[in-house]
Amino acid sequence: MPRATSDAKLLIQSLGKAYAATPTNLKIIDLYAVFAVATALIQVVYMGIVGSFPFNSFLSGVLSCIGTAVLAVCLRIQVNKDNKEFKDLPPERAFADFVLCNLVLHLVIMNFLG
């Protein structure tokens, strides 16, 4: 069992060192995606405690958070300079796509609210 603990510590240390080399703009996008997922989890916990009377509102809130997190991950993939698939895509275009898709997502969410 001690070997598994030392392997886990070594893995966490190596991930920490690799993430330290990540550019700041990607770390900000990661933080935004984590915040969106955490907000969705808080909404699910709140629904579990209080109840889900306006179920459309609950679904809209959670789907909005999850959709925003997915779009943030897509933005991170497109902005990452190490990614060879999107090397010709300027970061401004990727951000414009992110904003446009977020606008469409939230228009659909507002429509779903009724």
C-alpha cells in the first residue's frame, strides 16, 4: 500500500510541474471552466436540498453552466499553441467563435425557460 501512495504523490508532483509550464491565458480559461462546473454542482446540490419545483429553471441553469464549460474547453483547445490542428486559426477568431456560440447557447437557454 505505501507504494501506491508514493506513486500517487509522484503523479501529482509531475502533473504540478507540467501545469506550471502552461501559459497564463490557458490557466485563466481552465479556471473559468472549473468555475462553471462548480456552479453547476452547487445548483444540483441546492436542487437536492430545496427541491426542483420550477424544473425548467433548474435544467436551464445546469445546462447553461455545463454548456459554457464545454465551450471554454473548446476555446482552450483552439487557443493552445501546442495544438497542431488549429495552428492557422488566430486566437481572435477562436474567441469570436466562443462569444458567438455562448450567445446562441444562452438564447436557447432563455427560450427554454419559457
